[in-house]
Amino acid sequence: MRRQYISENEHWVFFGYGTEWEAGRCERCYRHLHATNEPPAEAINCWKLEIFFSNCTDLEAMKQYFLEEGRHDPTLHGKWLKQEMEIPREKLTSLPAAGHSDPEIKRDGVILIYTTSIAERDKRRAKFLPDFEARGLYKKDAISSRRGCVNFDEIIGPWQEWYDMQCDYVPNDPNQTQVDTAVSFER
């Protein structure tokens, strides 16, 4: 049985089936973090692509793009803010900075696309940027991303220091080497 394609709460609209995303994953991460003060493995392998509203030429068309992509790709899932909010620039640590909203933008919203590996993050970014350009949906030539949730940084420090930036966490691997966990989502 497929999960609900669109749902929402007070702040976010969630979309996609997210077949690679288990229910309760975020809650488990928060519980682990608060119990141990260490980044959970799930947070290390939780990459979020950030598409800021102000970087979109047509926000509604961008949202529609993701809804349509999600119908064809059962692993695609994400969320967008229901309304713009003040941007806490000191918390904006995703990379590359070229994907952030421009500094003069004080209020903005964001579309977050969840990925579960470095390979999936990079593959999605490589697909989205040319798609956005072809459709005239995006003003930038970069999409920023980060590992884990922004609120975790306040508890355990900068996400860039949690784990080797070039590696996914691999359970039971004594060498913790990078693993190619690429997801195929070509149509």
C-alpha cells in the first residue's frame, strides 16, 4: 500500500511517497540525539537539498515540478514551508553558499528534498539543475545541501564536523569507507 502522497502540518506541506524513508525516522533521530548528545547514524546519512523560494522564478511551477517528479519516482520525497519566515543567517550553513537566497532577502521559504546518501544527493542535484534551467524555474546555478537537521547544530555542533564530509555512515563497517549507494531514478 502506498502512503499518502501529500500531507501537511502547521508549518510544512510534505510530498512524495518516500519509499526509502521509514516512518518515525525523524522522531528516532531526535530521541537519540537528546539521549546521547551524538549525531545518530540516520542524521549522518540524511542529506537535504535546499531550494529557497526567492531563488525560484515561479514558485508554484517549482512545487508542481516536484509533485510531478514524485509521481514518477517513488523514492523522491520532501517538504516545503507553508509561508515565508525570517531567515536566521547564522543558521544557514548549507553548502555551497551559492545556493542560498541573496543576503538582502530577509524573509524566505524553502523546499527541502530528502536524500539518504551522498550519491543520491549528488545525483538528484545533477538532475534538478538542468531540469530547472530548461524550464526557467531557478535563478541560481547551485543547490545547497546539508546533513541532518539545522536544530542539531545547536546541540552537538556544526554538521560539517559530525562525520567525514565525503563519506556515508556504513553500519558494521570497521573501515567506514565511502559506499556507492546511488539510487537509480531514471525514467
